Amino acid sequence: MTSSENVITLNVGGSVYTTTRSTLSKETDTLLSDLASGSLTDDEKVNVVSMPDGTLFIDRDGPLFAYILHFLRTDKLSLPEQFREIARLRDEADFYRLERFSALLSTATSISPRPRTANGYATSGAETGGYITLGYRGTFAFGRDGQADVKFRKLHRILVCGRATLCREVFADTLNESRDPGGPDDGERYTSRLYLKHQCLERACDLMAEKGFKLVATCCSGANGLAAANHPILTSNMGNINQTELMNHRNCGDYEEQRWAHYTEYVFFREPQTGYITPSLREL
């Protein structure tokens, strides 16, 4: 039997845990051991708030603290089979200065996970690979008076096609799913109705490269060379237009907008890989 003074209640980010001071002291020279012994440094006291009822509040991730507390109680790292928050848990371990816990997490990271599928069963690591296609329709912008000195592209929307799981992993909160909403278990569904919230093609390609995707194919409709059907240059009597008027028509802004409209697709592929898929904000 231990005295009630050995019992301590922690409120970690809104999640309440009750344990003993001896448990928190299992790993020495950590924030938790200092907290248990009442010897917090001035820097550590900034992160720990004593509540009126004696509870100690720590402004960190509450649910993830359960894994840390389990480690202190059992001296084992025990994570769910489909656990995909290794990076966030490592941040928590660094905050509490749990070096041995961090080392065990590094070992766990090297083990290939089995991602969750739509029916809830684990699959092979091959599910981490696949194709994503980026498509955009744009126009070349011209200078004043229709001068054909192309300076930049105007992209109206960047479309994203592929498996929902991969699209969310790569683009996270920049992925606009308003036209194609789905539930949490639709990750293996293929879709062509997603698009990005921004219109920066370079940014999209950087994200693809950061996630290990490589460009394997591309296609483009090219400049169509045609004006709109109702454009004056097509509806006028060509015989009454002299050379100067013809050039003025050809150089006008709206004619060039039509003439240089194009559609392009880039196909990216990633080999099946080991490691953990980075979850999107929606999946956390």
C-alpha cells in the first residue's frame, strides 16, 4: 500500500490520467520525473499549470500520452497495428525527454505498416504505391496590345485524379473535396473529381516529389489556334477586312485567350514503399 500523496492526476490537453509518482519517475532526468519529484526547473514550470483541485495541466496531445504512460507502466512500446502517428508521438517523446521511448519508436518506424482499407482489414505495403494524375486547363497570358511575349500561365484549376488515400496523403489540407465528399472508410476509392485549393502548379509538383512520386507520363492538347465561334474575325465578311484590320483582330486579347487555351495532364507514380503514410488533418 502506498499513501495517497503518491497518487497524481494529470490533465494532458483535456485528457485526464491518474497514476503514481513512482510510475512517472521510471525514466530519470525527464520532465515527468521532475514533475513527480516536484523539482521542475523554471523552463519546465512554463509548461505545467497547477489547477485549483490539485490536477496538473500539461498543454500537449492528450490521446497520445496514453502510449507514453503505458510505456512507463510496462516498460514496453505497444502500438496498434495500423498506428500512423509515429511522427507526432516522437514529438511528444522529445517534449518529455524520453530518450529510450524515442529509440523504440525509431525501431518501430523501420517496420513496414499495413495500411487500413475501406473494409477495415490490413493489406500489404503495396497499397502505399500508385498513380496520381494532375490536370489543368489554362491560357498563356500576353502583354499589352496583344503582344505575343508570353510571361506566365493562367491556371483556372488543378485537378487531381487517383486513389483517395494517396491524394489525401500528398496534398492534405490543400485538397478540396467539396465536389467529391466521402466518409473515413473510402480511402481505396478512385476518383477524378478532386482539385486543389491553390493554383500553383510548381507547388503541387513539389509536394509530389517530397512524397516520393516521379513523373512518368504527360500529355497536352496544345494551342488550338481557333477563336470562339462568335468572334468578329469569324463572323465578319473576310473580303471586307484589310490586312491592318486582320492583324488588329488577331492581336486582340480575347482572340489570343481562345487561341492559346490548352489542357495538360501529368501522370506521377510511386513504387510501393515501407514506412508510415502521413495522415491528413481529416484522418487524425
